[in-house]
Amino acid sequence: MDTINDDEVMLKIPEKGMKEDEIFEQLHAYKKMDIDWRSGRVLGYIYDAGREAEEIGKKAYMMFLSESGLDPTTFPSLMHMENDLVSMMAGHVGGDDQVAGNFTSGGTESILLAVKTARDCSRKTRPGVTRPEMVLPVTAHAAFHKAAEYFDVRVVQTPVDSRTYKADPGAMEAAVTSNTILLVASAPSYAHGVIDPIPEIGDLAHSRGLFFHVDACVGGFMLPFLRELGEKVPEFGFSVPGVTSLSMDFHKYGYTPKNASVILYKNRTIRRHQLFACSAWPGYSLANNTIQSSKSGGPLAAAWAVVHFLGTEGYREFAKQTRHATLKLVEGINRIEGLRVLGQPDMFMFSVASESVNVFHVVDQMKKRGWYLQPQLSYGNSPENFHISLTIANVHLIDDLLGNLRESVDEARKQKSGDIVKIVKDALGDIEENSINEDNIARMMAMAGIKPGGIPGGDMGDVNEILNALSPELREMLLKEFLNELFVTRSGN
């Protein structure tokens, strides 16, 4: 663990304020560390609709930057914009005027609220539940695991089809117990970009009297536009009997600035269990509709502005172009020897695996050619792979992407794999997983070239190989330790 030496001085607030040009010179220097997302060569994290939409979003964001969402009676402008967005999204996914919802900071907060609401509502409607459980396909987003940890709800995972990677309703039904309160499905799943069989799971939820949340965070905004274009998009929203809540992000395929999402419920009776109020202290009476209390109105205003700027016509055109590019890219990747797309993606995101080349080395090679691809570790029947989320900013680069991918696969074939994994396993010896400690983890991190307070530079293939060879529990321990060492107290002048 790093500590501050006696001869070092803790970083302090500057005695004298810096000049504007000095401040922004330093900020620009920091910014040079970041990935160049404007290049269109970043295939994850960033959803760029172009400079015009970006400027509209920024202008609205700054206009409401200082307005606080804590008290809607003080800033009713924010309440009106929130109700506008919720109303539009409710209709967008098959809801009626009974649907209730709120604007949130992102998909994770939306999912946290959905789980908390199901838990609290079940406490009143099903007092016999002693240890609440939620049944998740293994492809359900990691945010559900975070919600489980935060709200003391047990996760029961079920397998997915090994060919389609869609949830198995039969396996989910078999996992239901007297303690089950919530079923979960994705539209689409992040890892493979496929839509789970929502109607079948909805039937199960309805017949058992369970809450059913559809995670449409990553793609739910675009799916209705694809349906309008003639794509065979399965029903996934409130038109499906049994669906009680749905989450959907604006800051992904709605192309709005972060942080912007929405959580929707079938009605206000259910949504009531999301809300928090406290008068048991001498200060102001606190009433919150989401997890956050104080929050800038900037993201809400930006989302409102960009949605109105692009409109149905703009989003429909984005959907058309991006779907065409996705099909072209999937076909091209499947023609590259050794690569295969997992499943049949229903939207613009998918994952690529290989039995003959190390996909983590492919990711490194693509990075050298200016591309960012997201590595994903093996879990269940999903092998290690790299993930691609295609956006309107990438569609004109498909030919370049395929050409660089072929080159990267050829280069990756020449690299050795497995040596670093053997070294780590030999170093750990016969240590039992439950006896792994900080020292063992520090040794693994050092072998992977990870130093406290620093982000690994250069190739990451070896790091991902190590993580992929470990159990999920050990991966989590290593990742937590990495974060614990990454955010450190700094010394300075």
C-alpha cells in the first residue's frame, strides 16, 4: 500500500487561484491522456451523433448546469422536462398513461431502483418471503449484481441457449422458489446484442405473480425505430403482459450527453415503492424520486434538447444506416478465418470469438491501428471475445475496420499465448481461493505489469489472459484491488 513519506507534502488547494489560461492548459494536458473518441474508431462507451447534436446538448446542459433537481417545487422547469421525457418514452415502449417513471443518472441507477422497488413492494404484498431472490439469465447486466449487493437480494443465475445466447424461460421457471420476487430479461443483452424471449418470461411472471423487469438500457431506445423500418423486432415493452418495469438509457443510442436514463413502471402504485421521504430530523423535509438528492439539471435538459433536435426522423435514419452497417460488418467478420460472431445480433452490438487466435491479442493489435475494441472474459457458455457497439459515428469506417481486423488477426496468430497464465498459476501454486490475500493479489498484479496509482500501458493481452484464466470470484478480488490502488492520495508541491 502506498503511503505519503515524511519528506513529501500532501497535495493542497493552491494558495493563489490559477489564471484561466493556466487552468485550461492543465486540463488540456490531462485530456491528452484520453482515447480519441471523435475519430469514430472507438467501438464502445461513446455514442456520438455528430458535432451539431453535441453542441445542442452542451448548450442545454450548460443552461441548466446550476439548477438543482433536489426540489421540483423550486425548479419546476426540470420537473416539466422530466415528465416530457418519461411520457415520450412510455409511449415509445408500448405503455399507456398509467405508466410512471423518472429520469435517472444512467442504466445502473435505473436498475438499482427497479430492484429496490420490487424488494420493497414484495415486503408488503408477500410477507412470507424470508430471503428475496431475483432470477437472472447469466447475460443480465452486472448492475443487477450490484443491486443485489446493495439491497440484500440474492441472485439466482440461469443458463442461456448456447447457440443464440438468449435466456431460457424453462431454466428460469425451474429456478423460481417461494422467495423469488423478480425476473429479469434483456432487450437486448449487452454482451451479445440479442433480445431475450420477453413474452414467454412475461407469461411466467404473470402466472407466478412476480415482478418482471426488462433491461432495455442499451438498445430499447432504438428498437422501436428498427421495427418501423421493417425489422423483425420482438415485443419487449409494456405491451407484453407481465412486464412491470423497464429501464432505458438516453445517453447510449439516444445519443444524448451523459448521464441520462429513465426507469419506467407499469403504474404509480408500483413506482411509489421507489420513492424516499424523511422528516425525522430538524432540517428540511427530504423527498427524493431517485437515489440522488442534489443533482444538476444539466443532463436532463441536454437529453430533452437532443431528443427534440433529432426527432423521430433523425433517429429512424440513424437506425437505418447503423443496422445496414452492422449486417455488413457481421458478414465481413464471419468471413475472416478464425473469427465468428456469437449469436445473431438483433441490433447494433455483438461479440466476436475465436477458437484459433487469441482475441485479446487481436484487441491489442487493433489498438495499435487506432481502434478501441472491448475485451470480454469467458463466463458460462460464452467464450472470451471482443465486443463491438456500432454507432452512427462508425458506419462510414466499416471497410477500414474490416481491413485492419484482418491484419490484426494475422499478427495475433504469430503471438504466443498461455505462457503468462502458466507463470501466474505456478506462482500461486496450490493456494486455495478462500485463502487469497492482498500479498497474493499484489504478486499477480506485478506479474501483469500493474503498478499502484497507474494504468497499465501498452498491450493488455497478458492482463486479460490472466483474468480469463481465473475464477469470477478471483477476478473480482483482483479488480477491486486494482481500483483500490488506482485511486490514491497524491503528494505534491
